[in-house]
Amino acid sequence: MPSAADWNELHADPLTADVVTAETTTATTYGDLTTAGPAVTKTLVNGQKVLVIVSARMDNSAANESDMSFAVSGSTTLAASDDNAASIIGTSDGVHTRMTVFTAGASGSHTFTAKYRVTPAGTGTFRRRRIIVKPF
């Protein structure tokens, strides 16, 4: 039978963070924009799952790809990757979202931070950036 703490965690509010400032990158590897993040931190137990959602309004000046992913640091680490990225190809300016299930590999504090890149070139613009982490 689930404990009261288990029940509360299952029905906990999602953690969310936003950065509304429009910022750009020409980097072809995942990294931070001038204003890093957004980011949220959650204490997880080994094997616990969370739903991670990243979204942003984005475009690319050269009609190439712009990507927003996330990295995890802390008790478990995960590098930002295309597998977890919201992507846009071209200059179509719209909000794009990606949902990923992440499983903690160790108990402790986990920080989820949005990361950005373009490929193969161009200037990616990212605005109204958001990350949401919902434990379950």
C-alpha cells in the first residue's frame, strides 16, 4: 500500500520555470544561451520517473534546424541530445514542444536545465522558453 508521502508525490504539482527573453545562438553543440535555462531542481529516488517537457518559440535565420533539449545534473547526469529535443527546421516561427520520460539512476537532487543549438548553421532564435518537470 502506498504511503502518504508516495501519494503526495504522485499528485504533486509540476515544477516549472520560464525565460521569456528572446536570445540567439549559432552554436552547433548544445549549450546555454546568454540567459541560461530555464531550470528546475527536484529530489528524486532511484528509479523514480518524471515527465520532462521543453518548449519554446523558435526559428532559424538560415532555414536550418534549431533545437531545444535538456541536460540533467546532480545525482544522475544526462547530456542534452536530439532524442529529447524540440526542433524546428526553417524560418517557421512557432512554439515547439517535446516530452520525455526520465528515470532517476540514483537518489538525490536532480537539476533539469534547457540547452540549445543549431545545425548545420544559421542563427537560432529562442523565446518564451519553458521547462516543466512532473514526477509520477
